[in-house]
Amino acid sequence: MCTYLTEKIAVEGSGKGATGWFSGTEAIVYVDHAVHAPFTHTVNIDLLNPSLGPAARVALELTEESALALADAIRAAVASAPAGIASRDQ
Amino acid sequence: MTTAVPSDALRAETVTITGHGGDEIEAYLARPLAPGSRGSVVVIHHMPGYDRETKEFVRRFAAAGYAALCPNLYHREAPGADPDDAAAAARAAGGVPDERLVGDVDGAASYLNGLDGANGRIGVIGHCSGGRHTFLAACSLEVHAAVDCYGAFIVEDPPEGLPKVMQPILHLAPQLSCPLLGLFGADDRYPAPEAVKLLDEELTRLGKPHEFHSYEGAGHSFFSPDRPAYRPEAAVDGWVKILAFFGEHLAG
């Protein structure tokens, strides 16, 4: 199905998309049809900068298991580094 | 000496149409080149966008003898973008409002009716979110045939968090302007068989002509030939039913 459900957050950082590196300003996460991954539905994650146009996008299509493992890995990586070292106020 | 245009010759191209609010938007047009009176089909793309698969649908209708047109519902948010990038941009911007969808389909129908050979009869078809949009358009505009391929959220309460623009639209059923063909997968969860049954019952109660088919062993997106959800038996039979339905209601 097309879920329409979208988690949207503001972010700070950069991503590398089809046109090279850009500053990302928002990320959206949603479960919906995959464009490329060989599954009907995937967890889709987009890093975007709307001010630079639709091509300023880093896209992921992951299975539930992969997406949750990625989320855990992000938390583990941050937890294992000195607190605040990658913070906006580092 | 003149050479007759082959009966199977087609032309397919990007055009500009006037959509909702007078906006100029991109659309993909395919039509037979041979002269003659023909019906028209508005193809409403699914949420992943104005993509290659949808354009193949458009050309298939042209090969079947119709002028077919798919408006790019995301043109305003992402002109010229790749379809998947455009879909992400439109999603991030909140999606397509129902009112705008209706205006864009109306604009597509007007464009088609202005083409040489148009017989004034308009069909509408969409898959997935386009199925819901098809029902919405057929309840909002005067058209002659509509095909809803597994459109969800016509009947059922949306999951928590669904944007307000995507609320159920069953209450529009009394305004359904044309016969409706519904093609569904029995294993689909959105729409689930219970929701399909409720829509079927409501249209029967209202005396609205409709024909529903639910395919066993098929789930959502069974028409998508390059996706794992593809079910050839259901898709092949579905195409036969679609073309027979449009043949009955759009001919002339």
C-alpha cells in the first residue's frame, strides 16, 4: 500500500547524492513501496535539502530488520564515542 | 500519392496541460496516429510517482486505441526531477491535496477532449493511491468509466498519523458519476477484503453500477511486472477486464 505516513525531522549535516555533497536540512522516514530494493515495501529514509531542489537527496530503502539494525548501530556508535564529540556544540 | 497511417502507429510525448488552479503542469500523452473517433483515458500515477511503469500504462492504452494522458501530480513540487526524487519531495511537502488532484484530472480530461478524434468520453484509472484518487475523481467530476486498482483509504479508518488530506471518502459515493470497475488482491491489507466488501455493499445500496473482482493469491501491486508482488494470472486477467470495461463505456 501507499502508507502516506511520514516521519519528518529537521537535521544538520551533509550527505552525498547524485550531484555530489550537499547540506541536508531535513530527513523523512516512511514505510512504503520500494523503487529499487527487491521488496514490495521497505523502510525508506531520505535526507533532503528542499532549497536545493528534489535531486538534493540521499535515499535508502531498507527492510525492517535492516532499518532497525541501522538505528541500533547509530545509537551504539554515538554511545561508544566521547559524549558530545559529534554534537552541534562540540 | 498519400500513405495511410498504419493502424498501430502511436505517438507518445510530454505535453503541458492546465491543471488545478490554472497551473501549467507536465503530463505524458500517448495516442494513436490513425484518424478516427476514440475515447480517452486519464491515468493517475501512484504515490511513487510519474514513473516509467506508469508511462508504460499510458502507452498501453494508446496501443488499445485510446488517447491517454497522465498528469504529473508532483510537477509543482519538483519540476523536471527524477520521479523518485519528486515523490520524496512531494511527500516531504505534505502530499497531494484532494482538491488539487481533482483539478488536475479535470484539466487532463479537458485536454484530452480537445484532441482530434475525441468522442467526449473519459475513463479514469489509477493504482494504489491512484485507485483512491480515481474514486475521488469519479465522485467529483462527470466521467464515463473509472477503474480502481487496489486503492486504499476509500472506506477504512486510516492508521494513526495519516495526514488529514487522506481521510476516507466513502461519503462521496452518492456522487459517483460513472460505472466503477474495482480490481483487488484478496491478500491485500490496504485495502483489506473487508473494506472492499463495504465499498461493494455501499455502491449496491446506492444503485451505482460497479463490477468488483478480488484475485486469490494476489496482494497489493499485483499489476507491477518488475516487482515481487507481480501476479501474472491476476494482472493478465485484470488487463482483459480493464480493456473490456473501457471498450464498453468509452467506445464511439
